[in-house]
Amino acid sequence: MKIKVSVPATSANVGSGFDALGLAVTLYNTVTFEKSEKLDISAADGTRIPRNESNLVYRSAKGLFDKVGKKIPPLRIVQTNPIPMARGLGSSSACIIAGLLGANRMLGDILNTQELLTLATSIEGHPDNVAPALLGGLTSSVYEDGVVYSVKRDVDQSLCFAAIVPDYKLLTEAARAALPKQVSHKDAVYNLSRAALVPAAFCEGRHELLAIATEDKLHQPYRMPLMPGSKEAFALAKQCGAKAVYVSGAGSTVMAVAERTDAEEFYKGLEAGLEQLEGLDGCEAFTLLRLDADNTGATVE
């Protein structure tokens, strides 16, 4: 029996919701699983991935088997990885969710969604990417005493997204190391008040709130100096009509949000403008991904 898992890319933080908010978008990693005589891991698209037990998909699958006291059998795992790695679009979370869902299906769906989400968060360390990868939509999540509390809302389909992906990676470890150990009470309130507006802005048609809801003082000002071209990408997206612009996850991707009625003009302007930005110091090229919100989340066949 072959099992196929599809997991969406995710955009965490959404500006103000540091380590708490995330949303799923229409770009998908797929992984197939089937029993084999020996461990066999490959990438159908030629992406360089670990091909041994250090592979994150395999480690996640094994973690579920271990949790329920079962021994994982030898597997043939084939990955297709269009989600760019180390770009702030949830590539590691996609691997974790794929491994868990594949293992769970092999075991007869022994864990429920809440249990899968908690196990995924224990592997990833925080729920802001794994929650939307599993559930879809916009998720608000808290990880407390080993349990994940998460609420999912469908994102307004009249919004569209543009991921501005530079040609350099920004590892999460480096992005986190740039953050201060402490922040002021004023900055904490600044973010808290704006994060509270995000569900209305993205899910209830309150588009006039998008710009202010995604403003941030907790992480973006410290990460953007590590992201050549990001300030210019922010300015370009706003010039092209973006309703909101923010650093996706830990970076290096900049995510812009627009209304679908303006999509063609918005994307056309971005493509032309990014050609002018190419060659900036530290960033030779940008890739523009045209995306929509994914309200379904990961699927298993």
C-alpha cells in the first residue's frame, strides 16, 4: 500500500503574531510512503535531502511509532519539495507533518488531530507553522505544559498573496539569535493589540485593518538587517498596492497581501519592480510566487 501526503507551505507570525499566528498557502510538498526491504529515501524533484535516518520526514514518522510503542518498518519515502528551504515558508514543518500523517495512516490513524498537532509542536518547538500546515487557514496557537491550544479560521478568499523569495537562505537559528533577550512593555502591548486584529483583517473582510494588524516591533526590525533587499521589497509591494507586507516566518521571504480584484496589476507591478531590485548587495535575484490561502491543510491519500 502506498500512502501519499500533501502539506501546504505556511507563513508564520503574520507580522504581529510572533510564534503564535500562521497561515497556510497554496504551495505543497508531497511525500509518498510504502513499506520496503530497507530504508530508501529519495527526492523526485532532485532536491538535496538527507537520505538516511536523519531525514526529518523519517525522524517524524519514527517519533510517532516510538510514541505508540511500535517499531517502524523499513520504508521507501519519496519527497517532492517545491517549498523553498530556509526561506520562512515552513519547509521543516511540512516535513514534520508529512512524516506524522504518513506514519499515522500506516498505524490505522491511531492519533487524532489534537494529538498529532501536539506531537508536531514538540518536534518543531513552536506551533506557528505546524498548526496551519496541518489544519489550513489562519491559526492562533499556544503551547502550554506540553499541550497545544489552537483555533483555526478560514482566510477570506478575496485576498491573494505574493511571496517575494530572495536567492539566499536565512536559517531560523540565525534569525532567532538576532532577537533581543528582553523587550519593552510598550513594544509588547504594541504587538498584542495588533495581533488581536489579525483574524478580523484576514478572515472577516476587514481589509482596512490589514496594514495596521501586521505591524511589528518584536522581531522584524531585528531580522531585516539580515535580509538584503527586504526594505526595498517592502517598499515595492506597498507601491504596487499591497494591503499588508510582513516578513514570512523567520525570513528571508517577504509576504505581501492584496485584494484579488487587483491581483493582475499587483503581480505585474511586482514582477517589473523586482527586476529592478535584482543585483542588490547580498541578493542577486528574487522569485515571485503567486499564492492563495489554503483553508484545507494537509491531506492523506
